[in-house]
Amino acid sequence: MLVLLLMAALAAAQVPQNPSPMVDTTRAHERLSEQTPPGERHKLSVGTLYLPPRLKRATAPLLIHFHGPGWIAEAAGSRMRGTAVISIELGQGSAAYAKPFRETGLFEKLVEEAEAKAETKFTPITLSSWSAGYGAVREILRVPGYYERVNRYIALDSIHAGYVSGKADPANVDVFLQFARDAVEGKKEMLLTHSEVFPGTYASTTEVVDCLLEQLKLKRKAVLKWGPLGMQQLSEVKAGKLEVMGFAGNSAPDHVDHMHAFPELGSR
């Protein structure tokens, strides 16, 4: 009898885990309608430059966005009071974005090319990324001179890392930690949003944010309120000019929500 009970228990332990009950129809997942904000567009060696009407020609702010539909980045820029936008789409995976910008001259050449097209000096500069686009941002910020030029970073369910001992590898997020610390001190501005999607083979955006908050000795505050386009916000952190917004959802549409929320989130 004991043997039979042990065999039954072993068989039960080997039953595959049930799939997550989370389905795409849990929330509405509203989407922006594709739009073309008025202004000029110029193809660059990497990406597309958008210049809004009445752009100041002496100096003007610039948003450089990595990954996702360019028209959404332009819509976000149009809500940032005359901000020019460079939208860059290089494919899938963070390596596709990291590799080109590992060449330390590319960021500077890109900005200079855009300034020549616009006939203006771009300052301040905001970087933004959705999903894998953080790969380019990490390489840019690792160059001290470029780090100084960037005033703000918006990470839309972005920033992943490898695992070390079951946690996000600090070496993969070192420069983001530095930027976050400067934001807490008011030297930079940083907005981090994340879903509850867990990739499994590498650290999720939630785990990366947890890693940053642990190093900064900051704790999340539980909230329950509506976000952009029907998103549900569950947590927040506000310290200096650092803001972290945690949203519900562990499905692919929940991840895409963050990109479509960009115009509203970026103009905060």
C-alpha cells in the first residue's frame, strides 16, 4: 500500500503545470489609430528625423526613440512642445540595437546629421525605448560624453538583463542604476514602466526594476488606478525626478500597451 501511495504521489508531481489563466481579453488593450503629425521628415543614415511645425531654429529639444512604430514616437514628440524626433527600428532582440551603438561614434554622428538637416542645435536630448530598444540606450549611456548630453530616459516596459544567481545581473544594469541615482538627485529625469511579463530565460522588466530599487533603497507603493488606454497601474515609486510605474498584465498585448501609451506617458 505504501509503495502504491508513493507511486501515485510521484505521478501527481510530474503532471505539467496548468497554463496561466491570463488571457488577452482580460482588458480592452486599446490601440492608437495610426496618425501622421504635421511636419517635415528626413531619412537619416540610421532612422527617420521628424521636425514638427514651428520648430525653434536656435536650439530645440530632441527625442530619440528605439524600437516600435515610428509614428507613435512622432505622436509622443508632438505632445512634448515642439520636440524633434528620431525614430529607429533595427529589428528584434536587444543585440540588434546594442551592436551598432557599441561603436562609440555612431550616436554623435547621428545627432550631428540630424542637426544639419534641421539647421538647429539639439538640446536637451531625451532617449526612449520600448522592449528590446534598451540595448542601444545602454551602449550610448556607457560613453561618458554621451551620458552628459542625455537629460532624460523613458523606458517603456524595457530594460532586461541576464541572470546571476537567480537575480538580474547588476553588470547588465550598471549604467541604468547610475542614471536612476542621478534622477533621484535631480540631475537627470527617468521614467520606468513595466508589465508583469516574465520571459523566463532572462530577467523581466519587473526584476530589473526591483534590482534598481534595491540598490537605491527605495520601495514601491501599492496603488490601484487606471492608466493610459485602459491600463491598470498597480504600483509606483517617486523620488526626485525618478518615477516608476508598475502595470498589470503578463501577456503580449499587455507588453504592447506600453508602446501605445507612449504619447500620454512621455508628456507627463
